[in-house]
Amino acid sequence: MTDYTYYANVFDVIVAADRRGQGVGEILLEAVVDHPGLQDVVGLSLLCRRGLIPYYETVGFERFDPETEIPEGGTEEMVRMTYTQSE
């Protein structure tokens, strides 16, 4: 999901169990990071389980530092938030 300006988030990179270890995930992620519409997006990110951190590091992702550069200049501390619908 992306606004093609500030942020892009990768959700659910899933490779069938019988195809894992064949480079399919790497091909999918390369298609995302090389997509022409995302080349100027400064915040390409994903969430993953702790056990998958080494894999995502091998394809170029780094652990998120909560302080990040913002397009307007400078840095700002980012906070991950989730929506909870009130009753």
C-alpha cells in the first residue's frame, strides 16, 4: 500500500511451503523495491515476525529506527499505531 510520495508498506509476502528456498520471495521483493512508481518514496517498510528479520535483512531491509528523516527536512520520531474501533 502506498501514496507514491511519502510511504509504502509491504504486506503479506507469502511463498508456498513447497516453493520456499527457491528465490521466489526475493523476486517478489525485488519487483516491489525496483518498481518505477516507488523510486522516490522515502519510507518503504514492512512488518515481520522476529524470526524473519535475518531473511529480510538479506534482501536489503533494515530494522526500523524510530527516528526517521521526513520529506520536509529534519528528523522526527515515528510511532507505530493501530486502529481500534470504539463501541
